[in-house]
Amino acid sequence: MGVLLVLVGFLYAFSTTKNKVRKVSQPQVQFLGDNNLFITQANVSKLLIQNQVAVSNASKEILDLNKLEAALNSNPMIKSAQVYLSVSGELKAEVTQKTPIARVSANSSYYIDDQGKYMPLSKNHAARVPLVTGFVKKESLENVFKIAEKINEDPFLNKYVIEIHQNRDNSIYLKLRQSTFVVHLGKLNQLDKKINNLKAFYQKALKEKTLNNYSKVNLQFDNQVVCTKT
């Protein structure tokens, strides 16, 4: 009985040691959620490097999964990532990419994601989102994000708004698809009421075929839509 226990212990130790030094296979990357690949599998594989040694050449014993996961999560195109080893020794990464909702074109060009954070442009894919122009600073995106988020969530705005313009005082103008007028929202207080007024005006003018009769639609006054004719 004692000999049997020693033998079992030896085999377990041998198996454990062999498993630790087994080389990790080529990383397998799975993207979750949106299939638009702003960052590719090749990009993710390059990030999975520890101490300048390719992950596929590392052994399980020296592999630091937390460090690899942190490297992915620090990438500005990645919203979240999980890195783990399968039972068979395969290194796997599950990656959720950020979702852009607006594209800034000011002093520099970049996206604003659906969390209101900076996201760089990608060489692999361009998102069809409203353009943001005017006075926009990367470290102060709260005001632009508020209207961009509203546009992203509202079916009417999402369909028609093509540009958000921010002035120095944080007042906002909108440009609509296939319309010659600009929409002056002003400051973003009472935003829902202003958007409802815009929708009511648009539907009425569309029905009357007078949309192209205006150069500006001003919504900054309470319960009023002030239009300037061309």
C-alpha cells in the first residue's frame, strides 16, 4: 500500500512539472460583441508579450496572466479583456472593443466612446458616427459626450444628425442630413424638451415641404422654436 502511494505521488509530481514547463500555444483571440474590428487579432497577439518574449515561446511556469490582461486593458481601443489558459494549455483572450459614438475633428482626430472616453482612430475600420467640430479638448469631453450619447440613443437624432459643433462657451449647434439649416441647441439644459421641440418642428416642416426655407432653427428659448428664413 505504501509503495502504491509513493508511486501515485511520483506520477502526480511528474505530471505537474511537465505541465508547468509545457510551451504555451499560439494565442487564440475571441472578440465579443460588435464585430467591427477596430483592433485586429494580430494587434492583440502583439500585445500578449511578457518581458519582450513572445507568449507562444513562454512556459506556463513563467506566464503572468494578470500582466498580459493588464496589457490588453491598457489599450485605448479595448473596453475590457480576459486572458486565461485552457486545460490543454491554450492561451485564450476574450476581448470587448470600445464602441465609438462620435468622431472629433478639431486640433486632432479621435473617437468618443459610449463611456465618454477617448478612443483613437483605427486603420482597420471607420465608424459611421456624427462628426464633432469646434472647440473640443480631449481632457474635457463631458459636454460633447452628453449630446453625442443622446444622439446615439434617440432613433430620430441617430438617423438625421451628422455633425455636432461646440462653441467656446460650450453651446451646441447641430447639422442634419439633407437639410440646409443648422440647429442651435444652445446650452444642454432641458435637453429632452429641446429635442422634442426639434422633432415637432421637423415633422411639421417635412409635411409642409418647407424644410429648405430656413437657415437656422433656434431651440435655446423655453417652449419656442425660432426659425430664420433663408
